Amino acid sequence: MIKQYLYIMKLTFLRISLNRIFQQIYTKKQVASGFVVEFGAESGSAKNFTNFIQLKDVLKIIYCDKFPKHNETKEEDLEEKLSLLDNSQDNIIIFNVLEHVFDTKNAFLEINRCLKSNTGTIIGSTPFMHRVHGAPYDYSRYTKQYLEKILEESNFKNIKVENLGFGAFTAAYAIIFDYLKLIPFLNNIVLTICLIIDKSISLIVKTKTKNIYPIAVCFTAQKK
């Protein structure tokens, strides 16, 4: 817990949002191998989540975006048919993208089509307690229940969805982070107070506070 706290403090001091910090922590526990695709990523970007995932025996990584800025990044639109072949990919990574996709049903079905049967895995996350951020549009925030349901309906198995957060006060901190980050030391003091309060509340309530006030929702699933 102390190690995680210090990690969070370090990154918030560097003006990285709690949403992305939680996602990085989650990603470091995941493994990808073989043929890997990351959506919403640019080739060579430090923001790519393939920078944090455990890569083992990777054969190729393809970075895709609807509006690519570099020639090495493949142009793909998740609301249309993807150019990736059927049953061709071992892992598809998709972080902070689905909230910008209006037709999420098509997105999940297309991702499922491209993954290898029985073994192909999707690893992803969407923000929950996070400001509106257009790219160019920001459509939705998804609950754990929604992601479980749509993954099941999109022909996935071994579905695991996890809420990440600490509670109401940390969620409130996440909302005003854009202003607090301008004063780094004050930012960390406020976050520390919020963490202490949320930890104290979690000791006296039955429901896990992160499930009521998630900052990010992460998931993994395999193609049937």
C-alpha cells in the first residue's frame, strides 16, 4: 500500500491524472504476446499502454487511431469494419478510446472478429470519474455492469471487469485535478487528505467504496 501511495504521489506531482495512473497500475499486471494491436495509440508515443504491459514473445505491435498523426500509425475506425483479418490477433489493447465511440456494439464485435478464437484477449479500460474530453467527441461513461453485458453479448468469455478507485473524496479530487495540478505540492496534500478520508470510510461501510465511486473501469476478456 505504501509503495502504491508513493507511486501515485510521484505521478500526480508530474501532472498525470488518477485515471491514467490507475490504468498504468492495472496494465502492469497484464501480459501480451504474439500479434498485438493497440487502439488509440501512436507509434513511438510515451502514452501508449504497451509501454507498461508485460510483453512476452511479441511478434508484432500495430498502433491504430482514427486520426493518426504519424505514417507508422494505422488508420482505423471502430465504428466501421476494421482492416485487420479475421482471427489474426493475439491481444488487442484499448484504453481511453471507447468513450469516444458511439457505436460500441460494432467496436466490440469487430475487435472480437479480429482476435484469435479461444485465446485472443482484449485488455482495456474506460474512464468513469473524468472530465469530458473530446477527440473530437466524448459520448459515454461505462459502468462495470455495462461492460460485462456488452462483452458477453459480443462473444467473449472469461470476462473480468474491475472498478479502480478509493472512494468519494478521491473521486472528487479527480474532478478538480485539472486545477490542482497547477500547484504540485498543494495537489499532493489534497490527494493525501482524500485518500486518508476514503480509507477511513471504507473501514466502516459494507460496500467497497471503489465500486460506488470508480475513477476508471478496467477489463479483460477472451474470444470464445
